Amino acid sequence: MRRKIAVVPEKCSGCRICEIACAIHRQKINNPKKARIRVTTIYPHPVVRMPVVCNQCKDAKCLSACPTDVIYRQNGVVKIHEDGCIGCHACVDACPFGAMYVHTDIDVPLKCDLCADSGQPQCVKMCPTGAILFMPEHVFGQAHRLNNVLSYTHMKEIEYIEHGEPKRLHYADNNAAEGRDRTGGEE
Amino acid sequence: MKQHNGGYFRKILHIDMTTGSSRTEAVDDEFIESFIGGRGFAIKLLWDNLAKNNGRVDPLGPENMLVVAAGPLTGVYLPSSGKNSFASISPATGLFGDSSMGGGFGVELRQAGYDAVTIVGKAPELSYVFIDDNLVSIVPCPELKGKGNLETEGRIRDNLGDHDVKVASIGIAGENLVRFACVTSDWSRNAGRTGIGAVMGSKNIKAIAVRGQQDLPVANVDKVIEISEQAYKELGAHNMMGHWQKQGLMGVVDYANMMGILPTYNFRDTHWEKSKNINGKTMLASHKIGNTACFGCPMCCGNINLVKEGKWAGTVTEGPEYETAAMLGSNLGVDNFASILRGNHLCDELGIDTISTGNLIAVVIEGYEKDLLTLDDLDGKPVTWGDDDRIMELIEQIAKCESIGATLALGAKGVLERWPQLKDIVLHVKGLEQSAYDCRGASSMALAYGTSDIGAHHTRAWTVGKELEMGADWGIEEKVDLVIYHQHIRSLFDMFGVCRLPWIELGFHEDFYAELYSEVVGRQYSLDDLLVKSQNLYNMTRAINVKLGASKSDDYPPARTFIPIHSGPLAGKVCDKDEYEKMLALYYEKRGWDEQGNPQIACD
């Protein structure tokens, strides 16, 4: 089972701990500009904070754009052979997500390799708000699926008392699906 | 061989706006060893500039120096390392002034390779300074005149074609030399106090843009990783962490109200029956849309709020935190949370400090209520508690120096010069308006405000909580000791360039910082070693202030401190004048200053 990094922008505070954790662990250097993950911030319309990091695409545009064929895939992780890289940055341009980075001190572009495929990416470990996750591939899309499913339901609410405390319960009343007939027949 | 292998670039950038020139200066071991960084470097640089100008500096004159300095721990892999200091001679007080800014500006400045930047002179036209690693340019920007902070930041980024450039700017208030104008970065992170924005305005500097790529020097990287990750782990496991991430400093509204220190109606009351309308729960229930954090901080205390309906609909603001909610809320009798958000947004965009603004507008309302100000003084437009429309108008008038705003823009000192009859209702020390903690129930806090080098600001020594919770039987010695300890330990945070909140709010131990500093610079220091430097720094700041005319008479809290609270949990409490005199005398003695508060350091 492959796992990859998922970001939840709604949870990101923009603290950049992911950046500094990445750089300091991978390169023993305290420089967030040498990280393979970066937070992009937009304000105020709309307010967005989003860590941008490699998706380990199956049909990786960086890989096919590389003129010297030094980008390769190993166990599902897209990596760069540093020796043959000519530093042309064609891969950086090709990435549709802007998830490869360039630093003036380093000729080879900075790209996430899931902490050398160690099974424990540092950004995931250090994120204080749970905005960066390391998940099995089949889980991707589940959140959207759930939201989409919920949007079809007919939510109702009741209030009741439990142990003297007022409580609320949301439920889907599948019997009272007004105006929507799921059987195909007439109501 | 140099004494420190990490922590410093050992380089200061000096910029002269008049000539448009810049140069770098190497710093030596002695400078580093004595002043650590951040506020420490700033004070020494201002001290030297004062000496160069024969002890006289007009805060708004070209000879005044603006220092921007992050610390040796700014941007380092450790919790909450995103702070830097803006310091100068304050146009609000005429004395030393500084304000600490969060966000990421300081990190970027260090990555450009400078331990501090000084700016003197005055540009021929409105300009921004662009520090691009070792390239420094001054870019005229007359098109940004009068623009708000948000627009300015965005347009400079667009101009430079780089979304990641950090920008610290002033709004129209800074251009207009409002004495409590702030400097804003990362959209709404402010160096809010002591009017540093006006110093920038006086130099025709609309903004400082910075971009840096360099590695931050750290001597023992592995050790830093080990200590810091333990720290992140401890903070993450703290039982208040969830509350902090949700509410940030907004949780303090309920605390302050419960303790009886919430400024209400210009500090007349200290408890408000409507405080529920302006607390963190109200924010969460109806306005909050996101979190924001300074660099490296797991606490993400910044609240991003949106007004979704009503007359201020569409207003987005980063904030409020406690000070703003209290000063633009309870202190003005405003119980509509959306109005606080609107006021917060206006202050950020126009570039004025919410504490001073809320303080001075409250003075106007009370002055008018008590017939100390006439309708004419108010330009024929009355204002009462909670009148949010008129309050928003006043905020704009202050920033634009229009109508009564032109007087309020001069700060507490200017207001009292024009209207001396308000002397009992303007809450200030040394000309800086009081922060949002009433100090009558805790006389150590009165001493903290009175002896603070920059005026009545809470972050120099926030002792009010501790005294109210634990100090019922404290004698004056314990109170004086606590104030002095806070003034030293908190200076240290500003010298390191880190935030104090993990320490004061989540109980994080101060020894941690000494240990980390040692590993970052590659030389061992104990907390006591560092506190001695902090003490020396406090003496030097005092010497600067004495040189600039401060005396014992400036070391008293506002007049209202000596009038009993009439309602709420602390009803009847008051700071006793005799006790204050005794505390002040003991404070001077413990600091080794003479009876008039003069330090034993040459003021020449």
C-alpha cells in the first residue's frame, strides 16, 4: 500500500514549521528557503494558507519534461538523480502545482521524496494543526465523497435533555425526502 | 577566533535616506556579548546615535534613527521564533521607544544576512527601501501615497514580481505622523506601539521590503533539533493548547472580566455585564473563519474574522486579540463584535495602534460626558459610549489628521497640551497610553506601568495576573522583585527575537531559552548570565531616557490608578499612594539607581 502526503488547507495556520522541519532534517540547515514544502498565503480575498508539496503523480510532468532523463520513479516516489541534473529547471516549470523549488545555492531543484521514502515525513510529524497528513492513496478523495454524500441528505435537528443538559442531534430523515423520489415511481 | 560559531551574521546595515546610500558594518564579539541582539542591539545603536547628536534628537527629525533588528533566535527551528523589534526615539514620548512585531518579517531580514538595520535621514520623496540580500535600493513610490497597508503590501509584491517578499509598511497615519502610527507586515502583524510608523513617515519611508535566501547560522544543529522537538512536543501536549489554537488571546476577555481588570468606559469600570458579547466564544460562534500564526509557532493565536451581515458586512480582519477587543470594545462601550472587527480593520489599514486609539477615543467620550469637552471641541458632532458609527469616523479622522482627529493624532501629550482639563481622565505614562489591564487591584502592575521604559505598556512586566491569583499577602519587596524580574526576562525574549507567549501562557520554562541560545551560538550560557545582560540593558535604556529628559515624575501610573474601583469583583480596590512611593523608592534602590531614578551609568 502506497502512502502520500495530503494537505488540508483549512487547517493550515501558515506557521511554516513544515518548511523549517523539512530543511533542517534533510539538509541539516536552518533555512526555510531550502525546504521541499512551502506554505503559500493569500489574503484577504480569499484567506488561504496552503502547504504546497509534491503529489508523487503517476504520470509525472516533471519526469517527462526532464531533457536528461534523470527524474525517475522508485516504489511510487518520484526522485531526481542529482549527478545527471543539468539545472535547467524544465521540471520546475512543468509541475502543474508549482511543487518543486529552486534555491540559488543548490543546482538541483528541491523536490519532496517523502523523506527519502522513510515512511515518516518530518513535515507531517511536526505540523501542529494536523494540516499535513500521510495517508494511503485509497483514502484520497474520501473527504470530498463524504461532503458530497452529505449534501444529498435531508438534515433535521431535534433538541432534547440528557442528564439535565440540553443537547442537539442532527439526523437525516430519509422517510421525508420531500420532492425527491429515489425509487423512480410517483409519490 | 570569534567567540560565537552561530546565531549571528555579524553584520549591520546602515541606510541614509537623505543621500540614498548604504553601507555595512561588521560587529565584534564585545557588541554581541553585551547586547545579544534584537532590542539589545537596537538600544546600543540608538545610544550611539544619541551621543553622535550631542544628546538631542527630534523624534521626527532626520537625525533620529530607526532600528529594525531581529534576534539570534529569530527564524530558528524552535517554538514561536518569528519576532523582531522596531526601535527609535518615540514621537509619542520623546524617549526610547520600541515595539515588537510577529509574523515572518524578522526571519526574512535575517536571511538577507543582517543582525540589524539602521535608517537615518529623510528621502526627497515617498519611497520604499528594498533590501534584496546584499543589494539595497531606495525606490520612489509617490503612487502609494495615502494607500492602506493591505494595498501597499500587495502592490509592492506585484512591483517586485515576487509573492514571497516580506513587506513592512505604514498606512496614511504614518505618513501623517500620527504619534501612535504603527508598522504593519504580513498583512496585519503590527509593531503597534510608541509611534514607530510616524518615524518611518518622517523619513518618507512608505515601506521596507526584504528578501533573503541565506542559511541562519546555527552552531549545533543536532542539539537544536533535539531540544526544540522536545519543546514542540511538550507544548503540543499542553492541556490549554487546543484553547489557544481556537481563541488565541481572545480567551483573556473572560479572564479579565472575571478578575476585574477589563477596562470599561475609559477604565472607569473594570468589569462589564456585556463582556460576553465581545469574548472569544462570540467570535467563534459568529465570525472566525481561520487561524494564523507567526513563524514557527504552534499556538497560532491569530484569529481571522469576517463580518457576514449588517452594516460592516464584508469586513475581513486579522484580529482582534485581547487588547483590541477590550480597547475598541468594553473601553468604548461597544458591545457589537462586528463593530470591533470593523475598528480593528480600519486601524490596521490606516496604520494606527488599537490600544492608543481606543484609549484616546474613550477620553473624548468621557470628556464630553463630563462637560470637560464642548460640542465645539467635537466639531459639533457628539459621541457617546457604544456609538460605533461616530467611533469609526473618529478612527479615520485620527489617521487623516482631520477635525478633532488632528488633536488626537498627537497622542496623550498633545491632547493634554490642548486640553489640560483632561489630566485626570487620560490614562498614560510618559505619554504612552495605557494597555488594557486595570492595575488598581494589583499594585505591582501599577509599578510595572510606572517604571516601564516606553510608557504604560503591558508587555514589559505583566504581573497583574500573578499578583491577583497568588499575591494577597505579598509585601512590597515581593512586588518590586517580580516587576524587576519580568522587566529582565521579558527584555531577553525581545533580545533573542522570540515570543514570550509559550512561557507566560503555556508555562514553558525560561531555562529552555538559555539552553537553546547556547546551542545556537555554540557557547554555554546560564539563564543568570543572560539576565545580567538584560539588567545592564535596562540601565542603558534608563540612561537614554534620563538624557532625553525623563525624571522620577515620569515614573507614576495614571491618576485614575489612585481612585478606587466602584464596582465589580475588585470594588473598593485602589493603588495606595504611600505604598506606591515606597515601592518606587525600593525599585530604584534595587536597581542601583539614585533616589531620583538616575542610573549609575554615564549619561554623556
